[in-house]
Amino acid sequence: DYRSRGDEVACGTPAVLPPLAARTSQPDRLDLARWLVDPANPLTARVIVNRVWQAYFGTGLVATSEDLGSQSETPSHPELLDYLAREFVAHQWSIKDFVRLLVNSATFRQRSNVTTDVRQRDPENRLYWRRMPIRLESQVIRDSLLAFSGTLDLQRGGPPVPVSEQASSTRRSLYFFHSNNERNLFLTMFDEALVKDCYRREQSIVPQQALALSNSELAFSTADAVAAQLSAGDTNDVQFITAAFRLLTGIQPGELELQASTVALAEWQQQPNGSVAAARSNFIRVLINHNDFITVR
């Protein structure tokens, strides 16, 4: 009841966490900053390592990465979360060192293959018995297309790219202007992060995504450039197909894939106005739509 005042609430921190050590009688922002990174305060480090774990494994050790507290889900591996938080603080809060620790772990380097009997016991992979495939973020997908075509602008810093210029821009997607009302259509198609909710991105599967990687101007320009690069010199179809698979999907094509791809190239060349260059460009666009192009396994 706003007409009946209760007890006065003074500056401080939640009782379940270490107290804030103020330098003066009135705590200020520096006191708060020091409290946040105090080794005696485990919450900050736990939140950060949980977010980074989520980025590399698909799901955080605490699934509700936006809420680590008494009302959140309990950690799937509480001892591991504590260990990672301690390591993070011990290495001077270096995210680079922490990422190196994760990607060199046996857990991260597992295969993504599914074992039926284990899947029945742990269908959501909460025990991390396999590597969970993760789709690339929208910015990484766009930047990858530009990088493969050799046109990605690697300049650092500078003003943001307005929405009206983004379609023709070769700058990294990091520098795109992004607001709740103005968003890049290509990035939005692949679940661009929302301005008001940046804790976790959704991973939808909609037909428009395949269309964006098939019929967009970016897809056509990338396919033409990559096909030209891989066709340099005296390159036969098998060599071209193998190089394209390894570049765009990171896998070595098998006999069935080589056979189907060779037949497809031959059929494209027989089309009206068909040519070797056009057929190979079509083939690159097919691989851009391959699940392994936009998925980390």
C-alpha cells in the first residue's frame, strides 16, 4: 500500500550473497563494480561461464541463462559450474582462456552421432554424452558467405551501417545498425538476436531460410565467386566437387555423393544456355543450402 510506508530499504546486496564493502558511508558505483568481481562473490563468474558454455554447447549448465537464482532451474552439473567459475576468475577473467579450456575439453570434442540406447535414457543430452549440433548465428552465416567469396571487409571499427545500405555492404554484420524496429531481413530470417531479449537465440527451421540461401543476391554472388575460385586451373568435375565439399561443409564426399554430384553437373550443362561455369555455380548454391554449411557438429 503506497499510503502506508514499510521499513526503509538501504543500499546493499541480497542477503544470500557476500555483503558490499563500501569505502564510505554511502556506497557508489566503484564499490558495486568491485563487489561484482570480488572472488568471494561467485554469482558473476557463474553467470558468465554459463553464457559461454551455452554458446559452445547449445544449452547452459543452467538452462535458464537469463535467470541464475533461487527461481531458476538447478544446474545439471553444479560441481562443474563451480570449477569453471573458479578457473575463470583464476585466469584473470579472460574469456579467451576460458574458451580455450572449453574447446580443448574431451566433452567438446565428442562426436555428434546418436546412440539409440543412450538417447532413450537422456534424450535432451543433459549429461553431454555426445556433441550437440548447433546452427551458426545469423551474423556468422552472412559473414561466412562474404568470406568464401573473398569480399568480406575486415576493417575494424567505424560507424554502424544503416539499414538502407546493408544489402550492398560487405562489412561484418557486427557493424550493422540494429534496433527493435529496423532489422536486416537476411539476419532476421536466421533468428537474429532481439534487442529486448539477448540471453538466448531461438533456432527455428522455416522454408524462407532455404530460399534466402538459394535465391538471394548474396547467395548468387557468393556461388559465382566460389565456383570461379575452385575452377582455377585445369580442374575436372571430381576435383571441383571434392574441393567444394571440403570448403563449404568440411567433409570428404563419399562415392554416392560424388556420383550424384557429377550427374547433377552434367544435367545442368545440358540445360538451355547451360555452361560449365553456370553448372558449377548452381552446385555451390546447393552446398550453401547443405545442413552442414550452417551447422557446427
